[in-house]
Amino acid sequence: MRYTKAKDKLSRKYGELLSGMPDFELNKRPYPPGQHGLKRTKTSEYGSLLQEKQKLKHSYGVTEKPFRRYFVKANKIKGPTGEILIQLLETRLDNLVYRMGFGPTLSAARQLVNHGHVLVDGKKIDIPSYAVKVGTEISLKESAQKMEIVKESIKNAPQVLKYISVQKDLFKGKLIELPQRGEIPVTVNERLIVEFYSR
């Protein structure tokens, strides 16, 4: 089941702004939500492992079953499983639409994909989890280019990441190389996630 409640509560829960979540003033309430948010609680070893997994899941808006499938796939690929897992999540179509600045949040970018506004190498793809390959061009339909939310998002988009090229005036971008772990702006300890699934 996908998380549909206030996204800022998730960031407060983990004490940091999760990737793809809307910006908000975390410093105003730097404690978990709820009536017991100010109480200090000791996290068990299992709880620490679970927390890292949940943080990564929420950062990419992926539910448990698909997330586990990503882990199984990453585990079969040669290399550090945790890094490959994040690489697979980072190259999802909805996430790259967000990274390119076409949507202000990951949820908004996912909606653009779901509603058929996104083209992959000129073909409409409405599957948010679509795995984008290096060299693939992602663009927006002409109808989407006129949307105010898209124009505002592109105007306010932060600096483009190293592994992506974007032509803002043409509403298109490209995955130019596979992202390395140090380049991906997601603050999780992926080794703990591997440990979680290895228990």
C-alpha cells in the first residue's frame, strides 16, 4: 500500500528531508510527529535496520513488494548490492522526470507519467517504474509543457545532477551515464538495508 498521508510527517519522523518530498521547515519542528514526538526513544538494532529500509522506500515512493523485487534483482547483479539497489531506484522513469525538474516533487512527476504526459525516445510511457537506460531521452508532450506546475518547476529546479543532461527550453533531458552512489542525493546507509534482508 502506497503512503498517501502528509509527506512532511515522514521527513520529521526520520529527522531529515527525504528525497522527492516537498520542501518544508524541518527546523521548526525537529522531532517526530504525534503527541509523543518529543519523547526520546531508544531504537533496537532491528529498528535501525528497518528505519533505513523505510527511508529508502519512502524516498522513491516504492511499496514493499516492488522494493523487495528491486533488492532481489540488485542481489543478482555483480557489485555492491546496496549501491546497485539505489541505482535501480534512481533510474526509474518517475524519479528521473523529478530529477530533471519537470515536477516539483516525486509525486507530481509520477502523476505526469501516469497521465501519459511523458515520452521516452518519442514514445508515450505511462509506467512510473519503467527502467530508463543510459542514452535514453525523456521529454514532455506539448500539452504538458503548457502546464503552470511544470513551467514553475523547471524555472525553480536546482542544478542538474552530473549523470543527467537537461534542455529546459525544449522540455527534454537524457540519462547520460549510470549514477555512482556518491552522486545520488539520497541519505541512507544502504549496507544496513542489505543487512536487513540478510537476517
